[in-house]
Amino acid sequence: MTSFLNPAQQSFVEDLLSRMTLAEKVGQMTQIEKNSVKPGDLARLSIGSVLSGGGGNPEPNTPQTWRNMVSAFIDESLKSRLGIPLIYGSDAVHGHNNVHGATIFPHNIGLGATRDPDLLRRIGRATALEACATDVRWTFAPAVSLPQDVRWGRTYEGYGQTPEIVVPLATALIEGLRGDGWDTPTSVLPSVKHYVADGATTWGTSTRVKPGEEDNPDRTMLLAEMPEDRRTLALRGAWQIDQGDARISEDELREAHLPPYRAALEAGALNVMVSYSMWQGQRMHEHHHLLTGVLKGELGFEGFIVSDWEAIQKLHVDFDLCVERSVNAGIDMVMVPFDYEEFIESLTRLVGAGRVAQARIDDAVRRILSVKVYLGLFEQPHTDPALLERLGSAEHHALAREATQKSCVLLKNDADLLPLRPEGPLLVAGRWADDIGLQCGGWTVSWMGGSGPTVPGTSILDGLREQLGQQHIHFDPDASGAQKYPLGLVVLGEENYSEGTGDRHTLALTDEHLAVLERARARCERLAVVLLCGRPQVITEQVGDMDALLVGFLPGSEGAGVADVLTGHAPASGKLSFDWPLTQGDLNRAEAQGWLYRIGDGLSYPPQGRP
Ligand code: GLC
């Protein structure tokens, strides 16, 4: 009995289920990454879903080529014996960010600083329209992680460190993705992730590579994709906490990390993605108690659970055991994502051997079909192509700029240095002031994002020139000139990273940052600093040299929104949603002894009239 379906829809699902072969049922439980689909297999195997992983773009990467690609996959699925439409999934985690031309919103750490559910609802709606423009009806968002140790490379995917911050914002985003109803043609299925307590893992417990195994072939292979020297990244701490073990009590799990899921389900979320991580030493992907007992049982989740990318393969060296343990634990669809025939053969074999019950298969497929029926995919497997004109629209860019303005947090402002009111020339230093790729961060067109003009948008420097005029601004990226200034602005930022590639032993300004800061400090009577970061940084020893400090986090494609706040064309209003550590010993919130700033900190000023 699926309560979110009406009786006619329930009958439709039961009738369809009764006519499906085991092979077709197993096909519906299979999700394949788009480059791994062999021609004709979507129809032949009745595949349930295809996805784009981070950077899984068509070439060329345009909204139209995206739509052509996704629509073709859907059309092929409709040629299956029973014509069950596939659902296409993509990580639209800060806008429809894989698509070149999409609006890129601030990452969640910045949105957390807005404390503005209405804004999140509007972002969800805009993101849904841009996803639907490309025929995508499933996004792997929102992450409802509560990152407790900010050394984690996925910290920026979290809205904040407490459920009080995360719940209202994640719920609002889901409501935005829903729009007027899940059964309306521009709703997009959210995937609430990563279940559960993905942000509570302990440093050094990453199961991908153990400490001291920097030369581990697995690490070397993983870092092979990295633009940097593999070992350097490994020694910085890559893959040391991501996918690690959450060594927390059940009380803490239930009080802190479960509430966002409860709220998401109440908001109608019908998909949950499982975390790679472990809880008390057991992997989530085989955790029957938390997947079936708690999520489906206690919380009454009636949607379907999807595994993470190649996650079940990490359960055991024997693949059949991986499939048996994950499906029996409660996973309904497996993001294989490559060798789908191996998965289909394995699960079919396990059912034949009685190691996976037919009833478990029927429950999984009933859940998948019910969501597809509820989204209206059978009646309307394609979205309206006219939505393409909404993708990257001026309206959405204006919304992104508003979000960027509201995500900025003013942490220091001696003698009201900000908003800037330059009488004479203004020195602007730091290459991050004019780099849209770096201000967007990871999960932007490619998995790790890039640098330079990667997407349409505005840099902070563009915004300063718009608000203050070209003549006043002297852009000197490394502050190596000799001229002195009454007023200077330095923009510093992190390099891009995603997932475990961003795990770091320490969070400190780099030698490059310090050199630019030192040179600018020596040349400017008064100096403001903008910090673009995906997580708190330890700046205790440097903040004294700053007359003002504004944190812009990862502002997305509209860096001009940061300039709006700097120049007073928008108010300073953001409040930290993460505690800021005092020392390198305070990076794990559970063990920290001291803080530089706390959750809720943030100075403010009203919008100023035009200078
Ligand atoms: C990744 C991430 C997950 C993402 C999925 C598909 O490994 O863990 O957040 O949704 O794979 O790209």
C-alpha cells in the first residue's frame, strides 16, 4: 500500500508489477552512468535510470545537447516491452551545475549563512526549471550533511552544523523542487543525502585509504585523476575522512543527523541516497537496521533508496555478497554505475538461489514504479522543451546574485571600513577577485570545477567595476606593485576540490595567500579582506592584520553579489552556520577547545545610498 498514490495509481503499479519478468524488475533496480550504456540495452533490459556523475556532460556541453542526450535515453527506455520510462539523474547541487550555461548558485555553506528558507525555496524552483529544461527530473540534492570536522572535503555541501540550521533550509529547497506538486510537469525528484551521519566521520578512518598508506595503489589510482602531483595531494590529507566511520552514539545520530531526513520525508521527499560512510564500523550500504528498520520502518519512508556511485562494491571482495548485502539491507536501486550486466546477472542469480527474496525485489520495484507514476512519467515522460529559455535566464541570475549577497558574512569591520567608499584609487589584489571558476568551487561543469571563465557569470572584480567605476580600481593580483593606496581589498580563496580530494590535514592560509596579504598590507593604509572558502579556515594569526573581513564562501556564478555587499548596494546580513576554529587543533567540532567565531556571528549594515 503506497499512501502517496491514489487507488487508480496503486492498481496501475500492481498490475504492471504483476506483468513484469524478474529480468525486467532487476532492470528497474539498475542505474547506469551515461557513457556506459550500450545501444539498445535500455529497452532490452528495461533499465530504471541513467545518470550523469560529476562532469558527465555531452560534448559539446550546451543546454540543447544535454536535452538531446537525456531525451534520447528516455525515448529508448519507452521502447522496452512494457514501456517503463527511465528517470534521469544528475547532481544539480547548486543550480543545474553540470550544464554549461546554467545558473550557478552559492554552495550550501553560503546558503546556510542566509537563514532564508524563502530564498532556498526560490532556488529550488529555479533549479527545477533548469533541470527540466534538459529533461532531467531527478537531482541528487539536497545534501543534509552536518559536517562536524571541517577538514572534510564535502563541508561546503552542508548548510550548517546543527539540525536547527539544516532542517528549514533543506525542507525549503525540497519544496522548491516540488513546485506546485510532485505530479506537476516541472517537479524534480530530490535525493536527500547521504544517509546517514555522513558529516560525522572521524579523521583517519576513511575506508578508501588508511593512514600511512599514501602509496596505496587505490589512493594512487584515485589521485590519478587529479591535476596536482598525486603524492602532494595525498600528503595534504586527501581521502582521510571522506567515507570514514561515524563513531557517534545512537542518541547523537538520532538527535542531530536523523532530523533532516524526517523533515525531508514530511516535505514529500521520495528518494534517499545512502552514504559511503560507516556508523560504528558498519557500512551504511549494508546497514539493515538504519535503512530498513529506521528509514523505512520508523520514519515510514515509502519512496526508494538509491546507493551511491560504485558504493556497494566496497562492501566485500565478492561481488555477489556486495549485491546480496546491499539489496537485503534495503537498497532499492543500485548506482552501479558501469558494469550493469554484471550487477543484473548477480542479482538474478541471488534471487534464483534464494539469497535475495522475490518479495524484496517486488518491494524495491514497487517503490521505484510508484515514484515514477507519482511524478507523471508514464503520462508525460518528457518535459516541455520550451523550458530551455528559462535555463540561465536573467531572472535566475538575479536570484543567484541575491543569494550571493545574503550568503556573505561580515566578521570584522574596524572603523566601519565597509562598505567601501573610496575617494581615491582602490587596490584590488588576489587572483580570486577575478576568477569565476574558483568562486564557483567544485561540482561546476566538471566534478572538481575549474578556474577561469568556466561558466557565464560575474567575478567580484566585475561587480566592483560596475558599482565603483573602472577608473578607481587598480587590479594587481599578486600585489607586487609599488604604489601606495589609502584603501585596498584582497580576495583570497581555496583551490577547487570535491569529496575526499578536498580532505585536508590543516586549514590555513597558504604561502601565496600570506605573501599577497603581506604585500597589500604594506601598501594600503586600510585593508579589507574577502575570503572565498568551502569551509572555515584557521586565520587567528592573520585576522589582526585585517581592518575588515567578509567571508563570501563559494558564491557561484554571480560574484558581483559579493561586490554589492562590499560597496553597500546590498546589506551585510549573513550569519555563520559553522563554528570557526581558533587553532588547527579545533577543526573537529566535537573535540575543539577554542573558537575564533561561533555559529550566529556576523556583523551587519543596511544598504547604503549610492556613493
Ligand atoms: C558521488 C557522490 C554523490 C553523487 C553521486 C553521483 O560519488 O558521493 O553525492 O550524487 O556520486 O554523482
